[in-house]
Amino acid sequence: AQSVTQLGSHVSVSEGALVLLRCNYSSSVPPYLFWYVQYPNQGLQLLLKYTTGATLVKGINGFEAEFKKSETSFHLTKPSAHMSDAAEYFCAVSAQAAGNKLTFGGGTRVLVKP
Amino acid sequence: NAGVTQTPKFQVLKTGQSMTLQCAQDMNHEYMSWYRQDPGMGLRLIHYSVGAGITDQGEVPNGYNVSRSTTEDFPLRLLSAAPSQTSVYFCASSYLTGASPQAFFGQGTRLTVV
């Protein structure tokens, strides 16, 4: 069985400040990890993914995440927030490399203050 | 390139009514799935399919039915709508295997059951 916990359902950051979204997972098999972003009234868009290899993963829009097996974490960061980063972010885990059958966290809504 | 198309975008049903949410993809993906999104709970898997003629239950299948007669289409049927089925529904598709795993999501169907 798999589960994902995202700490903080809402995060408020100032424009230009660091964005840090926390994700912890549990998985009985080696996990494949994903971050998705959802803009208002839209579907989900893939930000980045960890499957194998390098544990620091770079994604779109300046986001990156680091897979830490010992901490069972996959936190998402962006050095400098932009107003366009206001959205809801979902961490997800899959037991399948193709990213099927995803288990999602509860989501974190990011508000960016000018 | 349309990707994953869901219809309708919005729907209001009365308790006890039935309806079908449509999902079509044009990427020749083997895997298709339906999720429901509820506040604070992320997305939860309802049903999924690994190919035409093959479907299986996800985490929250009760009250929903699916079939997959073609690779492209994966409709979700609500047999007798209940207020607890008020939610936003997302269809997703992906390859079963591959070097670049990613699930592609539709724009969602917002369903209200009164």
C-alpha cells in the first residue's frame, strides 16, 4: 500500500521568496514520485518526476525536488516565487515506472503575495 | 493535438439520475483512469483500464461503472447519482511502459448532485 502526506494545505509566500512544499510518502516497493500543478479550473500538469537515477530532479518553471530515501521525502522547491506560481500542487506516488495508478497527497494551495 | 478530452465540463444532476462522463484520448495510450477530486483529499482513483476490454477498480469504485471498447474512449457511468458524488472528475491517460512516464489529464468535469 502507498500513501502520500503533504504538510500544509495552504502556503503563503511573498514574490521573490523561496517556495518550499513538503511531501512525505510511504511505499512497500521502490517508489516513482511526481509533482503536479493545477491552475484554477484546469487539469493537472506534470511539474517533475523521479523514477531512477539522480535524486535531484529539475522540472519546469524553475521548480526542483530532491528524493531522500532515508527520510521518505520528496520536497518541492523554487528559489524565487513568481505571481504565476499561484496554484495548487500535488505530490503523487506510483509503484509503476510509467506513472500509472497514482496515489495523491491532499494538495497544497500556494498564494503569492506581491 | 487534443490530448485528453472530457465532456461535459459542468453538470448538475438530481439524486437518482444516471449519466455518463465522456473521456477520449488521441495519444494511443494503453492506460486510462478516472479520478475524483475532493477538497483536502487530493485525487482518488475510481476505475482504471490497461487496454480495450480490460478494466479494474481503484480506491473508490462504488456507484460508478466503466467499460473500454476502444483504445481511445473510457466513459464513466454514474448509475444512480447521490449527493456524495458531487466532485470534480478527471480522466487521465498514459503509456503502460516507457522511458518517460507521465500521466496526461483532461480539464475535468465538475459534477453537482442535488
